[in-house]
Amino acid sequence: MSDNKVTYDESQIQVLEGLEAVRKRPGMYIGSTSIKGLHHLVYEIVDNSIDEALAGFCKNIDIIIHSDNSVTVVDDGRGMPVGIHPKMNRPTVEVIMTVLHAGGKFGGGGYKVSGGLHGVGASVVNALSETCEVIVKREGKIWKQVYHRGDVASEFEEIGETDGHGTQINFMPDSEIFDELEFQYDVLAQRFRELAFLNKGIKINFSDERNDKKESFHYEGGIKSFVEYLNKNKEPIFPEPIYIEGTKEDSIVEIALQYNDGYIENLYSFANNIDTVEGGTHLVGFKTALTRVVNDYAKKFGLIKENDKNLSGEDVREGLTAVVSVKLSEPQFEGQTKTKLGNSEMRGIVEAVVGEKVSIYLEENPGIGKKVVEKALLAARARDAAKKARELTRRKSILESTTLPGKLADCSSNNAEECEIYIVEGDSAGGSAKQGRNRRFQAILPLRGKIMNVEKQRIDKILNSEMIRAMITAFGAGIGKDFDVTKIRYNRIIIMTDADVDGAHIRTLLLTFFYRYMRELVDGGHIYMAQPPLYRIAKGKKEVYCYSDIEMEEELEKIGGKDNSVDIQRYKGLGEMNADQLWHTTMDPEKRILRKAAVEDAMLADEMFTILMGDKVEPRREFIQENAKNVINLDI
Ligand code: 1YM
């Protein structure tokens, strides 16, 4: 993009309104005042540096979280313009920092590729910071200005000389505005890694002075490296991701893709560095073109016959990991969360680029082309088999429609809103749960033995598992593509397993199944984990249940320490509790503790599930060791 350089003209800044509006309604500008909003401040500033890098002037971006939770962002770009703004008659830096919506107008083919929620930039961050300081190195000099809650606190002044150039912003988020002030290292690091993948060549150095953590993100391979990263714990079927790039009508399209030996489709799409979670025209264009290219290739080389049925899009995408990244001058975002690209021209542009470049790639690399087609053919055959299996279960479930799974003890209420189902490990605990429950709204489904690892199976095999079929019929909402959350018979699905390694394993297997095949249950917050107690402490007639070691020690302390009159029972499994105890400790809505399973981030979840459930042993061992302290939260 270096030939798209724009020269800055101070009069091009548009002036809109003051910053009081931002402090009055912060949510309008940064989404919320929760931790998300807090992180958003950092992204807004970093986006300005990224824009400068995309304009071809900056290579390095440093981000530092200080011990007091203030943040510094430094880049080595041109430095913000320091001249007097002709309309405002103030230093331009001051205008950028104190006037809402102040920003360069980017004519002449420049891209303002802000990833920010509304792209409102530095002034919003300034408005929402207790203090903010800008240091600019430009034209041999160093300038500085300080602000307090968006107001100028010191004149824009020259403070020294330099050979360097760039912009530095330090800010301390305002405790009057934010509910939380502690930045989360992992969340920020994840975004910086993503930005480094999406903008090849940029080096992002991130350090956290609160705990001396440090990481540097720099990928010359860009999104090709991104795909390698996403596939790092999988088995690719050819060594290097396919990378294509094209420019049309002022838009840039970049795509990297690689197949692995699994069955899951892993597509990520971005527009101007924003994760388009809901997809959009660019993704549609990619899918359409890929299906066509693979079919054309297969026919041309006789891998399928002219008269054979075409490979479907799903067949072609089985085991595919791909990143689609577009950059365009006026992105339109639609959808519930404004993460769906709406620009209709993008569909054709991406289709054209993929249509041309991927077919050339496959023709030049016939070994890879053949592997891709063979993989899609296998998928097509499996899908046929699965369809037959599904029809079979459907027919069966019609026969059985009044007979729910034999092991299920259903509740009497038909009002799904109040109903819940406990998936219980083991027949004996299942028995206690059946006796102890409130029959009106609590159903019990006991699970015997281990459940199938769905990560390693195709849908036809998965549907052969009796346990999985029992869950599908009990929930009543179908599976996979046909899953319809509105038909669900229980508002809460509660996994109740022993508090040991086996229990954790079963829980992860169940979560994997729900995540892969009943995703809306996870996204909609319908999945919970029961928390059975670890200890029962009894002294005389008094008894208490404790859910952690710390709690147990605190309780012992309270009753004056451990002596002969104190009886401590450690529960090894649910089966050790009788029906009454199970109800009081783990099932009574008034007293129980439930933990909701939420998938905050599909990418992290996918990585976690792949590592925990996939074939590779080494990454699993590493992951478990690294996370040993957080085992309880492992399964999100
Ligand atoms: C740590 C944050 O804001 N860097 C930054 C910002 C700008 C420029 C360079 C810049 C842009 C242009 C010309 C141009 C900004 N300029 C503006 C405005 N880092 C950080 N680095 N010269 C310098 O786009 O033409 C807004 S931000 F308004 F002047 F264009």
C-alpha cells in the first residue's frame, strides 16, 4: 500500500462536537464501560498506529501496561501533525486529541483501516482518561501535551530535539467511568497477535510491567502464518498454506487456506482488521468461488465424472482452515453485533480473486489439488452415509416419539422455560439424583461409561452412539445443521460429574459435543456445570458442606479447629451422597452453585478443544501442565 501514501493537509480535518458527549454516554463510543470498553481504549490508540503502518510509514508498535494500570502506546511513524490547524487555530495534535471525530480525511486511495468499534479514535480515549499525555517526535523536535479528563492541562510545547519520529500516547483510564480498571493481558495479547497476523511485517511489542510478561508479535507471512498458527495442533494434509492476494477496484483481498485431516470447518474473516464474526459478502464470495474452483478442477482432471453430482460447499470445506482478510475504503457493517460485512461489491471481488488465483495454484500444484479433491470426495461419501443414518434416527424417533430414552427420568412440567435436565455421571449417582430431585421441573439422564470423543469422529459414527442419541431425543432440538434451539425441552442443561479427573474428562467431552453440534446451547448460556461439595464437616448436630479446600479450612477455623468431635468427610464421587444430601448440596436451586459454560472466544475454544481432544499428545501435555493451576476453568 506504500503507493497509496496520502499527504496530510491540516484543513482536511472535520470538526464535529466536544468531548462532554463522550463522558456523558461512554457506551455510545466504546460499547460499554466494562472490561471490554477498557480494552477498547487500547485498541483505539493502537489502531491509529496500525493505520500509520498501513500507510507505509511505521514498522514498530510498542504497548506497555504499567503497574498502575496506565498504558503507553508508541509507534515509529511520522508523528501526528504538529502545525497549527487553520480552522481551529490550535495545534493539530490538540485538535486530534480534544475534538470528537477529528481525523484525517483519506482521499486519494488511502485506507483508514481502523479496527475500532466506531473509529472515533484518540479523542474518545482522552475524554475517558483521568490523564493522558501525547509526545510527538517530528521534524527534528519533540513536542508534548497533557490532558485531564479530555481537557487541555498543558500547552502543546516543544520539549527537546530528536533524530527520531513517531507518536507516543500514555493514558490512565478514568476510575469515574470504568467499572473495572485491570487490563487482562491474555485478551490484549490475543488481539495484538491477530493484528500482527493481519498486517504482515508490523512488529508489535507487548509488555506488562505488573508481572514482567512480554511478547513480540511479528509475522512476515501475515495471514499465511495465521493459518499455520490455527492449524498448529492439527495434521495438515499439505505442508504450506495456500496464499493468494489480489487488488480490485481499490480493495485488497488476502486469503490463506490449508486443509487438515479433521472434519471441522474453521473459517475466519476480517474486514479492515475487524473480526467479522457474522461473516458477510467477502465470506460468501470466498465460499462460492472455492466450491466452484474445486469442482471445476475435479472435473477437468477426471477426478469426478462430468455427469457426477457436484461436491457441495460443505464437502469442499471439511477440514478447512482459512483466513479471509479484505481491506476496503468504506466498509459497511451490519448484523446484530455489527460484525457482518455488507458491501455488496465485495462478494464479486473476492469471488473473482479466488476464482482466478486458487485455480492457478491448484493447476500448478497438482499433488495438492488431488489431495483436496480426494478429501472432499470422502466428505461427500460420509455425508451421504450420515444422511441415511439421520433418516434412520429420525424414523426411529418418530416411532419413539412418545417414548423418550429409557434411562431418562423426565420432569412433569411441559414448560421448557422452568425445566432443567441433569446429565449425571454414573448409574448410582443417577439413582440418587432421580430420588432427590424436584420431579416437577428437574429431569435426570444418567450416563454410563465414557462418552464418545466427537472430535475424532464424523457425524455418522457420532449418531451411532446410544448416549448421544439419548441426549438428542431428550433435548428434542435436533443436532448439527438441523439443531433448533427454540425446540429445546429444557432451559438449563446441567452437567453433574465427579470432582475428579474422570469427571473432568467427561465434562470436557460433553462440552465438546455441545460446542460442535449444539452450538446455540453454549452461545445461549444453556449449559451449566453443577458444583458438588468436596467436604462435609460435622460437629454434633451441625453439618456444613464445603466446595473447596480453602472453604473447608475456613470452616474448621470457625468451629475451633480439628478435634475428635469433628468429622470430616471427603467426597470422592457423587455416588457417596444419598439422595437427600445430593439435593441439598448440588440440586436445590436455592442453595446449589452452578457454573455457566460460556465460549467467549471461538478461536481460543477451538484451540482448546483441539488440543484437549485431538490426536496429538505433546500439545495436550503442555497445555495441561501450563494450565494445571486453572484446571477448574479449563473447560470454559
Ligand atoms: C500511539 C498512537 O496516533 N500515530 C499517528 C497518528 C497520526 C499520524 C501518524 C499521521 C497521519 C497523517 C499524517 C495522515 C494521525 N494523524 C491524524 C490526522 N499513534 C498515532 N501517526 N501525519 C501523521 O493521515 O495524513 C490523526 S491520527 F488527523 F492528523 F490526520
